Amino acid sequence: MERGNTGTNMAAAESQRQVKNISRFREVLPQVLASVACNFVLLDLNLSLAYPTILIAQLHQKEGPLSLDDVQASWLGSIAYICQPFGSLSSGMLVEWLGRKRFMMLLNVPFLLGWLLMCTAPNYAVLCVASVVVGVTIGLTEAPINSYIGEVCQPEIRGVMTACAGVFYQCGFFLEYLFGSLTDWRTAAGISASIPIFTAIYIALVPEAPIWLISKGRIEDAQVALCWLRGWVEPSVVKQELTELIRYHQETMLLLTNASGSQQIRETSAAFDNPVFVGEPEIEPKRKPMVVAETETTGGSTCCGGRSEMLDRIRDLVRPPTLRPLLLVIPFFFFVHFSGLTSIRPFMVHVFKEYQMPISGEWATVVSGGCGVVSTVFMMCTVQRIGKRPLSLFCTMGSALAALLLAVYALVEVAPQKPGEPLSATWAPLLLFILLSFCNGIVGQMPWMLLSEVFPFRTRGLSGGVSAAGCYVFLFLSSKTFIDIERSFQLHGAFWFYGAISCVGVVFLYFRLLETEGKSLEEIENHFTKGLSARRTTTMTKDGHEMEGMMASGKKPEIVAGMDNPVTNDHKQHKTVTRFREVLPQVLATMACNMVGLEVIVTLAFSTVAIAQMHRAEAQPHDLSLDDVQASWIASIPFICQPVGSVVSGLLVQLMGRKRSLMLVNVPFLVGWLLMYTAHSFEQLAVAQVILGVTIGLCEAPLNTYYGEISQPELRGILAGTAGTTYQTGFFLEYLLGKVTNWRTVVIMNAVLPVITVLYFSQVPESPIWLLSKGRKRDAQNALCWLRGWVKPNAVKEEFSQLVRYSEEAKKEIELRTPDEEERPEANTLLDWTHREHVTAKRRWKCLGLARDVLRPPTLRPLSLVVPFFFFVHWTAMTAIRPYMVHVFEGFKVPIDPMWATVGSAGIGILGSLCLLLLVHSTGKRPLSLCCIAVCSVACVLLGLFAFLVPAEHMQKTGTRAPA
């Protein structure tokens, strides 16, 4: 016995001695080597992203067997980006199945295939196929890279290691641009093809991520990997860190298992019997203690359990610990890729020639890539000291400044330039592009660094894939639309656009980006789970952590001891809540509705822009022309499709809720706009209009319901009136865009609205009344507290009680008209099938009951008022002529440009809605409605009289009939 104790003590002493003798260099070196494995995959990735720049520079509008026109160049510059989301979405699932290391090794096979296809491409089609292969493969790389670096590095060096990835990222651009300057595009592809071979060999020498091995129950393999990563040490040296990783995994699985209603994790206590955790010197070679793998937590068979687990993972995406980081990272990607540099990258040589750089366009791209390398080295050296948040804010401001100054230079120098005339001070745009490249090189890496930190382990792979998919959608849109934006707004307008987006990005990052530098993954996850303020955690990190530490240790800080009674605090808060604070959240929630309303209106106004530019116009290459019949259908299709959506929306809003319904309608809006943008025939335009029309109908019920249920009675009229202002603003903006640019550019700008709306709407609460109707009293109370000024529950106690009583009375009224549900029989009795049939019949009865309610006086009488009211509004001529407004103004020979007259009419509509907003509370709806309908009638009669008195020959000069 003494001999055994002596052996144990000697082993413990040896472990302690080894811990003391391990140098910091030895501890960090293996983590650097493992990170470099990821960085070589990144080098593969960025060589692929940079390659279209040299390909387009050498083939765009050149003579030879392979030559690209504008359309082919724009597709070749962007097709890889639109293919990447397919890889990104699947990479999250594959990386959980295959593991980080094995998956990164396999990725080199399609990379090699893509480069070989590119090197031997005989025509444009093969180039496109190679771009598709490379694009999907780039998407597949995102999840393993983002997960691996965060999981193998210690918190204090994680920022530096992820910054090293940025160095390899920029080195990829620099090397590919250098290849393009020194050799032809085929040789550049052949050189790039050697990188995947070397990468696969290197990755084979590094270990798997320990946390993934733990998730699969492979404790011993995880221990070996962790020993390698911490300096090739003995197991006892990493005992504490391994214990924390297992505890973190178990707590995550237990939390998610309880949240999804599954059985609790098994064998938790058995894991802690492992000698690794109790301090014994060795692990028994035949014993393999297991932590329950993730697939065991769902119960049932392997197949069903795996399917259930995957559904749980997908549901996890909309839970706060994952959804909040997603709402930070995906918009971050948007602002990065619309800051200017990403958009012009495939066409960089062309842009540099436009600015007449003092060096050749090809070498200017090399300088830009070199600046990116310098910026990432700078970030790697400073990120640990300065932090990600300050670097992101300052570099986004730098990108905005560079883009705006480039716009000013282009407006002053490039725009008025005559062909062959040299520009002055050409060093200025070169310095500005260096600044833009430097800032973009830093801020462009920040969202990728966040991907390895901000997501919880269970969803890290899937959410990383979703984020990367969003990134590459933005990459595609920014690259594909650059030529259209430049043609529509010229070079200076394009940089005004990118600079404005960067300015908005600064504001977004200031409010949403937290500091993750130096924090453990568990601390970051807790931050998002609790929904803490990004600014507070950044400026008060030390104090906040000290307080949490004292609370966790059972010590009561003085500030806590001195707190007043919570009830007293609630009453005090109720008295001190200002009217502004009480109204503000209702305004913010109303704005969310108004953004959906804005989508509806720009959809309705778009037909005016489209018909003005395509009706009886000579078709340009790659464009469309509409005859009279086609124009009338494009103008009216959305309206006839709206009733279909409107009827369905009533049922949808009861089933899914107001907020969720208004978020989901953005998906068909986005699909419709993308179809419209790519339309090359009247039929595709019509299909897009059908989708948009049905979607407009789907918006009606949730919009109208949400407005009324979130507002206090005294504010309801004013807040609902803001919808009218939004209505007219939508027409004004759409007509203005139609005046200054072509219809396809207008479409792509409209397509941005659904994305912004979803992000905004996710921040406002659901209607408290609907939540009460579903029995979710706690959620309803939280929503009401948010809507009344972010107050405590006692401050809304009286209003909440009234809502509960109203909801219960409504339920009782419905129950009086529906058959009662019998108690459910035992699960194994013969009556179970009969009971299910009874429940199904009861649900059908409820649906029929809702339909019958429409014919009862409380509903039928308002219907008999509202439906005829709509009839009279839309037959007062304005709605009828709106799609053909430009032609009508031409027929009346208005003294200004007809398109500007259309814009002016929308501006007057905004003034009218503002008058409504100011007068409706004091004047009332009835007098305003009567007066305005009378004025509309007089205006229509006078317009008809004018058209009748003007000679017909005068009206025919424009080719447009006078309005009846």
C-alpha cells in the first residue's frame, strides 16, 4: 500500500515539475502549428477568390480564342460567390459528422479539381464549371476553419491566431495578383494547383479538435490531442482543462436536452469516475469511460435520434444563444462586403485605369494586395492589446472616409474628363485605395474571427455555415451589381453608395459589437444567452466580472446589500418613467411594421418604373420591351393575386403570430425581387409579379393587427397614421430611383429591404394579446414590459390584468360555439383512434366557426363599411393611372419632365400623409375622409373637363390617349 502511494506521489511530483518547466514558447508552438494547418486551407480559398481579378483583366474584351464580354465577365467574377452558400449550409452538418481535421483534408480534392479545370479550360463554359466547383468548395471550408481555430487555442492567444488567418487571407490575394502580373492566367492556375497537395499533407500531422472528440465520447483521444496542443505534455498537466471541456460539453447538452424536451444526458457521474478527473497517474488501458455523445441525447433508435438531433440543431438557430450572434455576424458581413473593395475586386484593373493611377492597373492590384498583408500583420500584433471592437470601429470609419473621398475625386476629376485628357493629382486616389485596402484588410477579418468565438459549441458548425452562406450571398450581390451600379450612378455614385453603407455600419457596430478578446468561449456564450449590452460589457468588463464573481462565490457586494425592496423599486420606476420612454418602444415596434409596409409600397410602385422604361421602348441587348397588353398585365397582376394572400394571411397570423408572420413574408419578397432582377422575358416578369402580389396579400392581416395590439389607445391613431407616411414615402423613393437609374438597379435595391426588415423585426416583441391567446402569460408580460418602456412587471400590472380578462372572455365566447373536448382516454385503449378523430373534427369545427364569424353582425357590419370604402378609394383615378403615370403626364403636356412629375406627385402624397398624422387626433377620421373624397371628386371632374377641351391632335403628339 505504501509502495502504491509512493508511486502516486512520485508521478504527481513529476507532473508538477513538468508544469513548471514548460516554457511559454513550447506551450504556444503546437497551437501555432495547428492554426497554420487551417491557414493553408485559407490560402487555397483566397487564391480562388483572387483569381477572377487576373482572369478578367486578361480576357475581358480582348482578342483571342477566349474573350469575355461585360455580362460574361460579371458572371465569372461573381458565380463562385453565389455557389458558396450551397457549400456553407452543408459544411456545418458535414463537419459535425466527419470532424474538423478529416473534413479539411478532404476539401483539398475539389480544390485541386477546380484548379486543373481552370488551367485546361478551352472555353467560357468550362471556366464557369470550374468556378462553380471552386465556389462550392470555398463554402465547404467555412465551418471547419472557423470551428477549429477557436477550439484548439487558449483564450489569451485566440485573437492572435485568428488574426494570423487574416495574414494568410491577404497573402492569397497578394500572391495571386503577383502571379497575374508576372505570367498568364493558365500558368497562374497551374501554380495554384500545387497548394492543395501540400495542404493535405500538412493537415495530416496535426490533431483533431478535443471538444469534437469529447462530443463523440472519445475521451482518451481528446486527452491525447489536448496534450499535443499544450506542448506535448503528460495527461496530468491538462487534467484541469480537460475537466472544464467535459463539464462545458455536459452543461451544454443538458441545457439543450431540457429545452427540447428530450431525456437527460446519461452516464454523467460515470465520466467523473474516470481516473483523469480524480488525479490517478494513469488511465487503465482497457477501460474507455465515455461521455454521452450528442446522438444519444435524443433517445430512440439511431436513425430517428439522428434526425431528431438535426431538427434540434436547426431549431437552436432561432434560440437566443445562437440567434443573437447570428444577428451580429451576418449584418457585419454585409457592411464589410458593401464597403467598396469587395465590389470592385473582380474589376479592380478597370477601376484603377479609370482613376489613371501613376502605376499600371496590374501592379496597382499587387500594391492593394500588399497593403492587405501589412494590415493583417498589424492586426495580429495589436488585436490582443487594442481589442476587436475598437479596431472594427476605426477601420470601418476609415473605409467610409476612403470611399467618400474617392467619390469626391471621381465627381470632380473623372466625371468631367474628356477622352484622352489626363487627370491631375493621380497620387490621391492611389493613397485612398491604399487606405481602403488597409482598413478593409483588418475589418474584413473581424466577422471571421467572431465565427470561431461567439457561437455555442452545439451549433458552432451549423451557425458558422449559415453565417458563411450569408457572407457569400453578399459577396455575390456586391460583385454582380458593381457594373450595373457604375452604369447607373457612374463611378462617383458607386463610391457614394459604398461610403454611405460603411457609415451605417459604424453605427451598427457601435451598438452591437461586443469585445471578445481575452474572454473564454463560455463567457462569450453567457453574454449572448443573457442578452447583455455590447457597450456596457466593453466599457465595464472588469467591474462586471468582479460583481459576477462575488455573487457566484456567495459574497454579497455592498451595492446589493444596500438595494431597496424590489416592490418599492417597481413603484418608483413606474412613477419615474417619462412619457418619451413610454412611447419610444411603441414607435420602434411600429417602425418594424412600417418597414414591411415600405416593402409592400415599393412593390406596388415598381410597375410605374418598369412600364415607363419598357413600354413601347426599343429593346436593348439583354433587356426587355413591353407592348400594351403586356404592360397592362404587369401593372395589374399583383392586385389580382393579393386576395389569395389576404385570405390566407388571416389563418396564418392566428397560427404563427403577428411577429413571425411578418418576418416570414420577407422570404417571398426577396425571391420575387431576385426573379425580377434576372428576368429575360415577359413570362418571368409575370411570375415575379405573381409572387410579390400574393406576398403583399399575406402582409395585410398581421400588419393591421399588430398596429392595433401593441399601441396605447391615445397613440393608436398617430402610430397607425405613420403607415400612411411610409406608404407615400415608398412611392416617392421608388419613383426617384426610377428617375435616376434603370429598372434592374431599382430591383436589386428593393431586394435589400427584406433583409434589413428581418433583422429589425427580430428585435421587437410579439403582440401580448396573441401570446395570451396561446396561454403564454409570461411571454406576454415580458412583451408588454418592453412595449411600455422596458419597465418591471409591476408597472404594467393593471394593463396586463385587463388584457388577460379580455383574452379569457374572447376564449369563452368561442367555446360557447364549439363542442367541448372530452378527456383524452388512456394511450393504449381501443378508444385512442376515436379520440384522435374527435379532435380532428373539433379542429375542423373551429375553422368553420371562424368562417361563420365573418357573417355575424360584429364582423359583417365593419366589413360592409370597409370593403365599399376600398372600392371608392381605388376608383378615384389615382390608383388606376399610377402604373401609367408617366404617359398620362406626357399626354397632359406638364411643364416639367414626366418622370419628375411622378416623383413630385409622390412627394405631395407624403405631405398629405403628414397632414393626416397631425390632424387625425384633433379633427377625426370622419371629417377628413369626407373632405378628401370630395376634393378627389372635384379634381377628377376638372381633369376630365381639361382633357375634353384640349384638341385631340395635341394629345396625339405624344402617342398617349387622354385619360377619361
